Amino acid sequence: MKKLVLLLLFPCFVFAQKQPAAVPATVYVCPPCGSSCDTISFSKAGVCPHCNMILVDKNKKDSLNEKKTSICFYLYDGVEVLDFAGPMEVFSYAGFKVFTVSKTKAPLLSQGILKIIPDYSIADAPQADIFAVFGGNDEVAADDPEVISWIKSRDKTTSSYFSVCTGAFILGKAGLLDQLQVTTFHRSIENLQRAVPSAKVLKNTRYVDAGRIITTAGISAGIDGALHLVAKLKGKEAAMIVAQHMEYDKYVPEQGLVVR
């Protein structure tokens, strides 16, 4: 009788042993931002409703302690508002450290409308992982030997470059676009080609990722280029979360040209 009972119960024992262990639910937290939301946990991926930073897996503790990617936004009188404001939204939501620099700390006027007070001047600006420049009255910077010399002086400590619209002319004047495939504002393609004859300036291209340097077409294209850079550094999911949070439904991953 005991043998019969054991035989009947044996499949139950086997079934019980083969059951996979319950997978604990993923807990998401806000990256350290210095606010009270640093202590709040969330059950789903997304954006922190308090500071707008992308939530991360709590178990990935190392990622929470990593140094934030820093981006220097170089601005000047007459800079195009959306050229820098769009990417600034993207990088801010993605948790990057963004700061603004101009030749001096004097207030700037963007498109004759928006007053901007730079965080730093070229005399005291800290180093950054990424250097970003934007369009508008770009000759203010491109034709200033002191500014171009300053950009060149930081090259060894700059990991990558990012330009929007005619901001590419500033990088070109600094000798950073030589021999590369690049793009710029659609009405400035031929002018950039003349300014940097060794480069191949592409038409009808939302952005060009040439490895160390990403150039984008005009104005709103800067948002796409910025999202591409977020995807490159943090993954496509992170970029999609930012795009959804911004309600930017135009974003199509990999719609630009990635050279290498």
C-alpha cells in the first residue's frame, strides 16, 4: 500500500521540483538627482514624475553611481532657439549633465526674443564629455579666432562632438569635419561644402553619425540627432522613453546615416 501511495505521489514531487523559481518583480528608481524622489520606488519603467529623469532598474546599482555624461552647450548671440532647446530637453530627460557656455557671461539674445545667461565663459568653463554647437548667427563663433582656438584647446579631453543646423560651420572652422560625411541646414549644404571642401556634405539626411562627430540637419532635426546619441550611449529603450515623454512622435530610430 505504501509503495502504491509513493508511486501515485511521485509525479507530484517531480512536478514540484521542476517548477521554476518565481522571478522577482523589477523595481525601478530615479537616478540620484538630489531630490526627495531619490527614495521613491516604481513598479514600471518610464520617467520619474517628479524630476523627469529616466527610471532605472534598482538592481543595477553600478549604473546609479556612474558619472553622468556631461555636455557643454556653446551658445552665442543669435543662436536658434529650437536648435539648442530641443536637444537640451532630450539630454536633460535622459539624465545627462548639461551646462551652457559662451565667450563671456554676458546675457545672450536668441533670435531677438529669448534672453539667456550662460553658466560659464570660455575662461572658466569645465571640461565636458561632449561639446555641442548650434545654428543661427553661427559666424559670431565661427569667425572668432579666440573661440575657435578655445574649442581646439579642449579637443584632447572631449570624447565627441554634436552639431545642429549651421553649428556645423563652427566645427568645420575648428578643423573637425575634414574628410568626414556630414550634414547641415538644407539651405546651407553648398556653403558648408565650400567651407570644408574635404568633407562630403549630404542632402536630405536627418543626421550623420561619423563616430566621434554627429551632425544634424536644421532646427527640429537636432531632436532626432540627440535621441540617436541617447540611444547610442544608453540604448534604444532609453531614447524611446524620452521621445514618448516629450510626445515627439516624429522620432524614428536609425532614420539617419551611421557611418561607423
